Amino acid sequence: MCTSVEQKTGEIESIAVDPAFRLQGVASALMDYTFREIHASSVTTVELQVRTSNTGGIRFWQNLGFSPSGILPNFYDDGGEALQMKKSLT
């Protein structure tokens, strides 16, 4: 899990779970911890980018309360586009 904070906005840079431990709540536990920590730092909004083709990832983020906020064309090195997502912590 890698997160950055600038002023009152946090950004989920990366999250990864070993395939042997997926679908066991590990990613959700990492996010619960992250939300608590960054909220304690006065962060009010969290943002992230996820590949538009990553339907499972998009569903995961939506289940955590993130909403789409835009499309970023050519975001990835291979030219893939990203879905920008945001969540308010207030």
C-alpha cells in the first residue's frame, strides 16, 4: 500500500495483495487503516486512478465509496486510460 498526502487531499498511489491472499479482506483492511490514518491528518478527500479495463478494481473502489470523477487518456505507459475516482472523508 502506498499513499501520498498533499494538503487536504490523499492519493492512493498503489495497492497490491499477494494472489494467495486475495478475496480474504486484506485490501479492505489496508484501506480501513489508511482511511483512519489519513483522516487523522485532516485529509478530507482521497483520489486514485484505476485502469478503465479493470472492472474488478473499479467495483472494489466503488464498494469503498469512491465515485468516478473523470477519464485520463494515455495515463499508463502502454497508452491505457485511467478512471479518476474520488471519495470524501467528511
